[in-house]
Amino acid sequence: MAKKSKKYLAAEAKVEAEKQYELLDAMRLIKEINLTKFDSSVDIHVRLGVDPRKPDQALRGTVKLTHGTGKEKKVLVLCTPDKEEEAKAAGADYVGLDEYVQKIQDGWTDIDVVIATPNVMAKVGRIGRILGPRGLMPNPKTGTVTMDVSSAVQDVKSGKIAFRLDKYAIIHNSIGRVSFTPEQLAENAADLVKTLLKMKPSASKGTYIKSITTATTMSPGVKINPRSFI
């Protein structure tokens, strides 16, 4: 087992292990116990009372964070030539089709989001085995397969994120950076959790939100009281 550093132990000592903090208090604390000198990501982990093996409970979707994620996302738009200017004007970092399909086949994945028009999905399917495991495969459910590439690019650039339930029924997402104020982090967290509450599957029984934890890149986790979002 890896030995914890003195800084980590000192940070850990400031967190009451079994306490569920109110949302804003949790965000104040997570900034206080941050260990890195760089502008760390602040992440949230929401464990849900659903069965991810059942299609009607395998949640995935998108949400626009009020204050964005604090990270400039690199966007690739795969489209036919008639849509290229629209994508570029909206702020896409890379635009094209065949050359980028080949580039990805050759190992290039220096991108955060891939948007595609429906009429090129047959070609995009060739690189599905590369994009899928990295969470980059365009999907209509996340708004990344669309003819309205301008709106899709603008949404991503302005703070829209995709979320997906993992096999342990947990949603993991970044909600900002340590440089954000506690209020900004709290609002972003609320954007995500309230979206999950609205998406509660009718088949989900018992406690829907089982636990919520926030942490920075290298800090101890801080538990958040789920009732903070109701």
C-alpha cells in the first residue's frame, strides 16, 4: 500500500470521514485541502441506486455547467465539405473527415470532444473501437451527432459536458477547477446533480442518490449531503 505524505495526512485530518457536508461547505473545504500547486480539477462522484446492466437505467446525457469546466476543450468536427465553414466559424479546433479518420487510425487522439454529422457516421464507425473506450464516440444522446454543428460546437465550448453511468452505477465528472470560487463549484455541482434527479428512471426503487463525493486531483474526498440538492 502506498504511503501517504505528510501533506495528505494533514489534509485528511481536516475532513470528518463520516460527515456529509452541506454543498457550499464541502466546496469551501475542498479548496482548503487541495494539495497541488497547479489549478487542479475538482471532480464529483455520484453513486446511484440503479442497475447499469439494464438499458432503461443506464443513464447518459449532457448538462451545461453554469460556469463551465475551466478547461478549454479541443473539438473535432467530422463532416462533409458543405459543413466545414459552419464548424470553423463556431470555433471547432479541427474540421474535416477522411484525413482525420486516417489520423485517428494512426493513433492520434489529442481531442476532448468529437462531433459528427449523421451522413458521415458510416466512416466514423471505422474508428469506433478507438474512440469508444476513450469516451469520444459521437452519439445522438449527447448531442454530438447532429446537422447543427454550429450549436453543438458552441455548447461544448461554453461548458456543456457529457456524463455516463459506469458499471458500478457511478457518475464521474469534472465540475470546475480549484481556482473557481466555492459558489461557482456549488452551482456547477447542482447543475449536474439536479439533471440526474430529473432523469431518475421509473424502474429505480429505493434510494436513488446513494452518495456524493467531491475531490480535487490529489486530495482526500469530501462527502456531500444529497439533500443539499433538493
